[in-house]
Amino acid sequence: MQTETANHLVWQGQPGHYEVYYATFSHPETQTGFWIRYTLESPLAGHGEPYAQLWFATFDPKDSTKTFVYNWCFPIE
């Protein structure tokens, strides 16, 4: 797969499809970790509508009260 197309969506509108892309990284000085995830799901007929979901999380190993997750869900339409 070519580098410039490695992260292009594969989905072409077909039902029964699921894709996930994510990245993790950390800040060396604070040891805080970050996670970004994008999913696309196109269920089989009769099992719901296609949607995309975006996640963002941060993890603080020194203070768990600073750990949090956001999750957004968007219809494909």
C-alpha cells in the first residue's frame, strides 16, 4: 500500500463494514498518554444506520482524576 493512501477510507457504502484508525502518543516530561480513535461502522441491513465515531482520551499516571475520555458519534448521512 502506498504511504499517501495508507489512511484513506476503504468503505464504499457497502453494509457489513467496520474500519478503525487510531494513534497513541505520550508526553515524555509528564508521562501523560493520549489516544485518538476514529471508527466507521456500516451494519448489515436491518441492524442500524452507518455511523462514524471519534474518541479522545488522556491518561495521567500521576493523578487519575485528570484521566478522561470524550466520545462523539456522527451519522454518515
